[in-house]
Amino acid sequence: MSDETVSPLRRRMIEEMTIRQFSPKVQKDYLRHVKNFAVFLGRSPDKADFEDIRRYQLHLSTSGLGVPSRNIAMTALLSSSGRR
């Protein structure tokens, strides 16, 4: 993937995860969760509000995703927004 195709949000996430020394697996998982959230929203996750996140949590819950995986997804979203 070239630098031109990386969104500012994704670049920022990668930089933050590198600074915090996240393992490559965690970085891959977090990026996947944020991408899935963007697909769910139909727009960039950096424009999401509380209600969008609540709807996504409900979606994950009703889709059969386990609690630990839902927690990781929410942590990834919080990490992407700069809220930790």
C-alpha cells in the first residue's frame, strides 16, 4: 500500500500504536476492527458519535461476537479516536 492510499486516521493510528509498542498482531487486529466499523458506518470513523458507537455495539452483540472480541473492538475504536 503506498503512502498516498493511507488515510490520515489510519496513519495516525499506526503511529500511535508504534509509539506505544503494540505488537504487529494487535496493530493488525485494531486496524481491522476500525475498518469494520467504517464499513458499518458507511463513512470515516473519525466522524462517529456516541450513538454510532452504541449502534455498532448492538450490532456486534446481535451478530454473535463474543464479549472479549467486542471489548477488543471497542478498545480499538477508542484508540483510533485518541481516547484511552
